[in-house]
Amino acid sequence: MRASTQYGYTHWVSSVEPDLCRLAENWLYSDEKASPTFAILLPLHDVEFERVGMAGLKQTLLSLMAQRYSKWEVSIALPATLNAKQVAAIRLLAHNICASAAYVSICQQASLAALTRHAFIQSSGEGTLFLSPGDILAPLALSRIADAWLEAPSCQLFYADEDVVDNEKRRSQPSFKPEWNPDLLLSTHYVGRMAVYKRRILWRLEVYQEIGGRVRSDMRRDDLDYARALRFLAWLSQRETSTVGTVKRLPWMLYHRHIAHHKADQKRLDYIPLLVEDWVKLTLPGCEARVSHGQLPFSAHVRWPLGERPPLVSLLVPTRDGVDILRPCVDRILALTHYRHFELLILDNQSTCPQTLAYLADVAARDSRVKVLHWHHPFNYSAINNFGVRHANGDIIGMVNNDIEPINGDWLSEMVGQVLRPDIGCVGAKLYYPNGTLQHGGVILGLGGVAGHAHRFFPRQAEGYCGRLKLTQNLTAVTGACLLVRKDVFYEVGGLNEQKLAVTFNDVDLCLKVYKAGYRNLWTPYAELYHHESISRGADNTPKKRTRRLREMAYMRRTWRDLLNHDPAYNPNLTLAYEDFSLR
């Protein structure tokens, strides 16, 4: 975030959130007769309970009593290791605060997984939320979930934003989450604590107990939550019917995680790769994907297989003159790229420079993978690339600007492994300016009126907002400066728009057509390249160019207004004025 992250969030909590809450109260359903009863599961595992004690438990129960929504029950599961005095004190506290809404029971097993299951079995509510002692629900939390429940009856999972709270009720470290993002979930547990599952879906998820089964007795709260989310993803992945409408993200700050749990979670054993590996084995039997630790603690990197016969990739590089830009791009791709099964089509747009022409002849003669195709028409980025696709022999198309230079040799292997997955559409890379600052961490719709690059100008080693610069994730769009897409998908959506988007936003338009066709677009931090950005065609700094750009912006606004106003990969509490994920 800009300036001081904590200052910005403190201001948001004190000045912005109260206004949002007052406005939202008018939108909530007033009739609770048709609304669900929520079961709040509160297992008192000895480790968690010791961190916050009776004071933390009291804080949690008081937050339940402060709910504006009245149809809930709390199921408190105690380990048999507690003595009679402790059990009596907990029963008394629960009765004094929650009266008949609280049910306290004893579980003979002491693991958090066993306590959680015991609390679930003892409950009866139609919706289930998992709490830890010391954690706090926002007063409107259950009201908002009930509202969403009635609006989306087919939805099975509801999740919302969350932050961290200390003993003085000071809030920090907000997590404003995107909408359902399967590949981000395979990278880390972004869904978090504020997740409400319908009771019947939790029973169905019992068949996926293999996910986390090897370490169930050792798992802490975040691990259990993550295993549950992966089981839900497994269920979704194996459904034959549409999954649209089965998950709903609520862009409201509804859960406050106690800082003691948050700090302790950072020191626990990291089971994330193991859990993702379980998910791969269960949902994709025979798949040779390799799962390893990611670039951040508690993250995973899935290396998807390239198949027994890796497909031919056609890399399209439009250019005009500028041999000083083109040569390092082409030579570095040829020398550095570990994935060898590609052809490199240089799409020459009326070059006249003798040095450029000589280089084109030389590189095509010395490397059989290189072909030079000539485009004898005025510059039109969409038309040039469509021309290149028509001449491409590969099943995979790679759009590559002539001012791109690979950094890591695995860049193309990573992107090909992703794009070969049948549900994936466009795949984008992590791009840097020559000085090492970030140029492209994915595209966020709505920035600058149409679209902008996430985290632009961030330092190379920056983690980004909630770690997103180091996590594979689904984004609604990625830049065409380095983009892979299967040729059949490219043709399915009609390719690039030559008529309306000759120069700018054609890559975003392509991604949105692919997204609308039902594919998930994806950005990976494991393919890294330098990008000198628009050196070859120059900036839009003439009246003619500015007029053309405004015309293309207007087309995008007309065509994609809803998505530009609401990017599923972003959060409406975050700004559209800057590219840094700061608050509005």
C-alpha cells in the first residue's frame, strides 16, 4: 500500500468502514423466517486456548452475542484433558453470555481435528463457521452471510475479508480477498478463516478425507481450514455440472483473527505442499505434476507436466527495424530457454534498416527454429499477430514483444505446463523493467479507466499485497507482451480484434473473450523476463495516437463495462486510482 500501510488501514477502519456498515444495514433482509441457522464451531484445543485463556474465550462469545442476526448456535468442544474446575468455568461462562444458544460437550480425543469434528457432530445448523477462542466476528457478519445465502441459494461456500486484532482491539494486516480463485488456492490458503460452508456440503466432503489424512492429528487451525478448502475444490473439480454460483466472496471485513494465533501460525510446520500434493493425487490420478514449496512460507508451487511429447510452441515476435532491441530478445530466447520444442516466427513489419535486415537473414540461417515472415501493411498489432497465428505450426501460441528478454531458463516450461491444462486459457508472466523494478504482475481491470498492471514499480523481491507477487493465481487478464494460449482457444474466441483494437488493449480484450468463454486465465511468478515496454512503437504522445487510444478505450468501456467496473480477481475495497493494492 502507499505510504504507511497501517496508517491507511487505521484510517479506513475509523472513517470508511462505519459509513459502509450504515449503508449496508438498509440492504439486509428483515425476515429471518426463511433464513438459515448458523452453527458456530468452537473447539478449545489446549494450544489455542492457552494462548488467549478465558479472557479470549469471553471476547469471542461476546462477539457472538453482539450479532445483529439471531439464528445461531455455538458448539464448544472441550478436550477430556481439562479438569473438572476448568470445564465448570467454561460452562458457566458460556451459559452466562450465550444462555441456551451454547452447547458444551467433552471430546475424548485431544487433537484439533478431532475436537472440530466433535463440535460439528454436536451441532445442527444449516451453515457452519469455524472459530478459535480469541477471534472476533464483526457485528454484521452473520447478517451478511444470511443475506448472501438467500440471494444465492445454490451457493455452498461463502467467504469474506478478515484482519488481525490485538488485545486492545487494534486491527491490522487486512486481507481483502478476490473472488473464487482456484489457482491461488492451490498456491496458498487465501480463503482464510471467514468461511461458511453449508452443512450438507461438509458431509459430502467426507469422501475427500485423503487430503491431509497423513498429518490430520498434527494439523493446526490454518492447516485444517486449508485441507477443508482443498476438499471443496476437489468436489468442485469432479462435478459434471456447472460450478457457477457455488462459491460467493463477500467484500466485507467480517472476521478478526487474534494476534496470538496469527503469530503462532507463522511458526507452525508447513504442510501446504503436502496438502496440495494430496489434492493432485486425489483429483488427477496418474498426473505427474510435482508439488514443492513456493516462494513464500506456507505456499506451494505446482509444476504441471509437459506430457510425453511436449507440444510445439509458436513464439510470435512482431518487429520493425530496431535491431538493438530485437537482437537481445531473439538471441536470449534461443540461448537461454530450456524448453527446446518451439519455433520463433519474427513478424517483420516493413523493416528498412540494413542492419536489421542483415540480422533477420543471419538468425534465420543459423537456427532452424527461426522463420521471418513479412507483413507489408501499416502497423496493426492485432492484425500482425493474427497473421502470425495463421502461419504458426504449433498447437500453442506465444505472443512475445520484441523488447522481451528471458531471465530464467524455465520460463517457457512453466508457462507451457500451465497452458496445457484444459481449463486454463491465457497464461502471463512476471515482467521487470531493466532496472529490476516490476513492470507486470498481472492486469487489474478498471485501473486507469480500462486496465493497468498490478504492483507496477514494486521492488523485484517485493511480496506484493498478501504475497500475490510470489503466488500463481487466476487473473482476469494478463499482458500480451508475453502471453501463451492454445491455438484452438485463440481461434475459438476469434483471435485479436483487428478492426477496433489495432494497437492497445487488444491483449486485454483477448483475455476477456477467453474468460467469457469459460476458461481461467492465469499469471505465474515462475516465468520471469525483462520488458523494455513499448520501445519499438513508442509512446502515445501525438494527437493522432491519443485520439486512437481514446477511441480504443471507449470501445473497451462499451464492450466490457461490467468487468471493468468489477474485476473478479480484485476487491472493491481496493483502489482503482493506483496500481499498488492500496485502499480506496
